[in-house]
Amino acid sequence: MHSSHLLLEEPIRMVSILEPSKASFFPAMTKIVGTLGPKSRSVEVISGCLKAGMSVARFDFSWHDPEYHRETLENLKAAIKLTKKLCAVMLDTVGAELQVVNKSEKAISLEADATVALTPDEGQEASSNLLPINFDGLSKAVKKGDTIFIGQYLFTGSETTSVWLEVSEVQGNDVVCVIKNTATLTGALFTLHASQIRIELPTLSDKDKEVISTWGVQNKIDFLSLSYTRHAEDVRHAREFLSKLGDLSQTQIFAKIENIEGLNHFDEILQESDGIILSRGNLGIDLPPEKVFLFQKAALYKCNMAGKPAVVTRVVDSMTDNLRPTRAEATDVANAVLDGSDAILLGAETLRGLYPVETISTVGRICAEADKVFNQDLYFKKTVKYVGEPMTHLESIASSAVRAAIKVKASVIICFTSSGRAARLIAKYRPTMPVLSVVIPRLKTNQLKWSFSGAFEARQSLIVRGLFPMLADPRHAAESTSATNESVLKVALDYGKASGIVKPHDRVVVCQKVGDASVVKIIELED
């Protein structure tokens, strides 16, 4: 697998660009998070999404009620059984999100240069002159000349389904705005974003807490996407809340950076969270257009060096209604991979888009091509230099395993892990081959009953670039003997052979714990 990698710095034969890509058991090293909704909630469509490469299913609670999402999740479980593809669950909170409420669901036409009033009186009917919102503090937060964007999921001001407003005056609790572009708003709910304005709403709302403590607990969510994270304290508060909810103490928190406030506190937020979601939709409005790429590159670099997964959003907006992405979008996906993204998050494209399966498949193919030209050698040297010396024991083992795998052109790295930490550290060094993370379950007790850990740890690696989990037989203890290690290794190799990533005479690098020692060994497979 390693030998097929190109470098963008090397001359590429133009004719080779036209050669068809080889099919692979793993669609791409870069993962895909798909948002499930009206167009992607049947067992049939979800099965298609899983086969196309979706490894994390996102449930966005800005839309619909817990019962609706419960039905979708039941369909996801059925699709997982049907396809035998593992998939993690991400709960996306509403957070400090402002919304326009359109109870009648009638289309609202807004004409450029006309005025419209935003009112906190949700009892009013939405019209071309009046838009009810779910927040009574907007009139105190904005001033004349401020910018507000409104749209159904997508709001860049460049399409006719979203609108750009400029505040002209405040009348009591109402905010009167001049409409800057002609647009038609359709649906029951639209997101409102006040550019570069501090909104006095909690990051984790009472509604969010209720959903997490009921729906989240019942379904043992793997990831919590913390919308509108503005401070490290937001993450600490969410973790403290999860710690009181039994199994959810293991749920990983991904801080969603959506505005200037989150950007200003990025380093502290990264330190506290388990991963980062770069919400480029909202952030792209808060930042000048020429600064968006700079934030993406800087944020992804920081995540990579910290060894924490980074997820990029809003890449193929046009595929919501079209079967092919634009040239700019296709390049954008590839650049997100080359910049160091672990996963691509699809929102409207799969939630209400017309082509959810095709979108995942297209993004997966672009990611796979970008993976081939990722400059791993340069990245490895940069990461080792950043980590410095002396390295921790585990970091040294992880980097050595990757270096050995590349030197011997191994087809796969197999890592035995119980917490998932060792496998994530190997993935941090971005090997060019897949990392098979063999999660060894551990027996644990809450003083009332015994249970095995491992399922959480396995699913949580589904958002990390290049990491592909399998759960070992629980009868094999974490601190196992060499005999049981060999039997688990055989199962892992058989899985690798069956999936086509391991062939006769291939070399495989194995990273495992034997007693108190961590061992990296190279195996050459026989016929």
C-alpha cells in the first residue's frame, strides 16, 4: 500500500491521473460523519451510507424531537446489523443557537432593500415584514450597522434560500433590519447568526441537558458535539454534567468552534476537549473570507500536534441539490485532507439533500485520492520535532511503530489496546497504511454488576483518520499472556485477509503489551 503513494512535490505523470482508482475494503483513511434526517433515515438509505463510507452518524437536535431521532437510531442499528459495518453515534446540541420560528411553514419572500422586523414574540406569525425569534435579548446585543444572516441550514448570502440583513434600528424588543438580498425562506425553522456578536445564552441549554440525560443515556452516545463552544469552561461544564450520567462519563466531547469567541480561546478549548469540529458555516460569516483558509490550516495543525481528531464541515454544499460537487468544492475536500483533517462532516448534504449516499461516496473517493499524495515523511518529521525529547514511553513506541511500518513497507499496523490511547497515538503520526485497532475488553464493576468495557473505545476510533477498530473476544484479558495474544493476533490477521488489506508475503507491524513491556514487532506472512 505504501509504495503506491505519490507526493505532490514529485512530478506526476499526467496520464496516471486518468487511471481508475483501485477499490479498497476501507473507502478512505479520512473518515466521514453523516447527519441523518428526513432524506437519510430509512434502513435502506442508511445501509447505503454505511457501505459508501459513513463511520459516524450525527443526530442534530436543532431539528425534530427525541422520538423522531429514536426512530432514526433504531433504523441505524438495523442497518449496522444488515451491513455488518460499525458506526458511532454523535449527539449535536442546540447550544446558543438563535432560530426564526415559522409555525405556519408558509414560504416567506424577502425583497432586497425592504425592511423586516425580528421580534421575540413567538406567538406572532412569520411574514415578509415580521420574523419571530426564540431569543428576547437580541435588541440589547445588536446596534445599527450590525450584520445578521438567516437561512435553513445554509446561509452564506450567496444563494436565494438564505438572507443577509443589516440592523437599521432597535424598537423596544424588536430589531428592524434592511434586507440586503432577495430570498425565499421555506420550512418551519431557520438558523439566525448575528455576526461577531456575543449572545448571552448558555452553551449547554436546559433543553440540551434534558436530551442528553434521556436520549443520550438510553443510547450510550459515543460523541457529544458541543455547539457554540466559546471557552474551555464550556467543555469542563459539559464533562462535569456527563460524569454524573453513568456510561456517558466515557462519551467524548468535540468542541464545535463556530464564532470569533471560540477562535480567540482555541488553545484552551483544544486542551480540554477530546476533539474539535471546525464549523465553517458560522465561522465563515464571522471571519473575513480571506482569513477562513488561514484559520483552517492553523487549527488543524494544532489538533494534529495535540493528537486530537479534527473534523471539517461544509465542504460540498451544492450536493444538497446536485449529483456532482463544484470544482471548488472537490478541491476544498482534498485540501481539508492535505491540511490534516481526520474527518469530513456532512450536514445538509445528507440530512435533507437529494443524494445522501452519492455524496458520501463522492467525498470518500476525493479523500482517498488526497490520502495518496499526503506528504507523510514531512509530517512525521514535523510531529517528532514538535513532540521533542525525551518522549513519553507510549509516544516513543507509537512513533517507532509507524517508522518501522514505513521502512518495511508494511500493509497494515495492528495495535492491541484496551483504552484506545495507544492506537490513537499511532494514528497521530499519520501512517500511510491502515491501523487495525484491536480493542481488548476489560472487566469492570459498578459494585452492583460486572460488565466488559471496549465497545465505546472501539466506536470512538471511528472518527480518527486511518484507525479501523475490531473488538476482541472478552475472554482475552487486557493483561494477556503471549499465548492469548497470539490467538487474538491470528483473529486480527484473518480479518485483515478477509477484508483484502493483508495478502500472502505482506509485512505487518504489531504493537502490543507483553507483561509490563510494550513491544513493536514485524511479521512476514506466509502463503
